[in-house]
Amino acid sequence: MMPTSPNPLAPALPAVQAAHTTLIGALANLKPNRIVSSVAADRFDILARADHLDAVLAAVATYVKAVIADTAYLAPIGYVADETGYMVDAASEITGALNGAVDKMLDDADEANPDAWLKARQAEVAR
């Protein structure tokens, strides 16, 4: 067997440990945005949080898939099934709820002030 490490005396890092290292590195780089408003978060704050959670949950899902694949490979055939699709669905529901909250905020603002959509669009374009 050929060693996969540059150092032939060092053992290769198992795939699940490499996946864990990758996950920790990804999470360390994914800092949540700071909401500075003392009154309420605006839609941009909520959208930024949704994007943050989407990235975090994608990194976690990738890690979980790697752990399941490694476990399935090492377990007797047929005992470990990949059910990570449920986690991907849950992540989609979580970020979808935040995006839905933004849509509701926009609808409510539009009802309160019919010209609000124009101001909101101008602010969005200016960003």
C-alpha cells in the first residue's frame, strides 16, 4: 500500500478526521454578522444571518455525509444508510424561515406605506 502522506513514515489521516479538520476550519471562517441596531434588525441583517446559517449548515452537512460514508464503508454491508437528506431539508427550512420573515417585513412595510417599496429598492441599489 502506498502512503498518502508526504512523509512516508507518518500515517495517513483517516478520512473522517480530515473531514472534521475541514469542518472546524470552515466554521472558524464563518463569523455571523453583528446586528448593531438597538431597536430591531432590518431585512439586510436577517438576510445576512440566513446566508451565514446556510453556509454553516452546508459545512456541517458535508461533514455529516463524510462521517456517514466512512461509517458505512467500515460497517458490515447494509447496516448504515445515508439519511443526511433530512438534515439538508431541515437546513433549507431554517434559512427559508428567515427569508420568509424578510418577505413578511417587506409586505408589512408596503401595506403601512405604499411608497416604501420605492425607498427600499433605492436603498438596496445604493448598497
